[in-house]
Amino acid sequence: MYDLLLFAHSWLRWLVLLAALAALARAIGGVNTRRPWTPVDDRAGVWLTAALDLQMLIGLILFIFLSPVTQSAFVDMAAAMRAAPVRFFVVEHPVGMIVSIALAHIGRARVRKAADSESKHKQALIFFGLSLLVLLLSIPWPIGPGARSLFRGL
């Protein structure tokens, strides 16, 4: 079960990144061209938050129940904090992703409450852009403390 969910979590990151880029591109286009807010713009935000939520669900299952990295870290948190790769997966990755998801959801809420198209696009640009930035900083790329393959299983 662990290997299957880890594989899904790893590959789902690409869907999340594509959704974030699409939502951000729609927001940038809307701000630059001053076009009206459309259902396609709205769906881009929905897809982003849905993909992030699914990724979070899988990540939480791995984090709490299945990951040998987190299970061993929970036994001795002091030692886990001294090892950069372990600290990345136990603290930095989950906290960054929670912040990213929160920003995307706040953005969706602010877009829904905005009065006009210009405000909707600006809110989407700010919050989806910040969400993507935090997301990119929190992904375990092939370099750094949480180094992982870009394409797990290949």
C-alpha cells in the first residue's frame, strides 16, 4: 500500500503543478487584458484546489500511517531534526504544503467574494501565485535535503 500511494503522490505532483500554472496563467491573462471573469477562470481555481486537496489526502495518509521516514522520526524527533533529509519530510514539506493549500483556498474564497472581474483576476493572481511559489519551494526536487527522483518508478 505504501509503494502505491507514494507512487500516486509523486506523480500527482505534476497534475498539481499543471493546475497551478493553468490557474496562474488565467489570472495573469485576465489582469493583463482586463477580460471578464469566465467560467473557465473559475474552473481553473476549482481544479487547482481539488488537485491540492487530493494530494494532501494522500500525503497525510503517507505521513501519519505509512511512511517509514516519519514513523522512525516520531520515535526520536530530536534526532530527526538534526538530519536534514528527515527534517524535510517530517516538518518542512508538510508545513510548506499546508501553507500552499491554505493560500489556494483563501484565493478561491476571495475570488468568489470579489465584486468585479478585475478584482477576481487580481485576487487569483496574488493567491494562486503565492500558493505556487510555496509549492515549488516545498517539493522534494532531485537536489537539496529531500532529494527525490522527478519521475518515481521510471
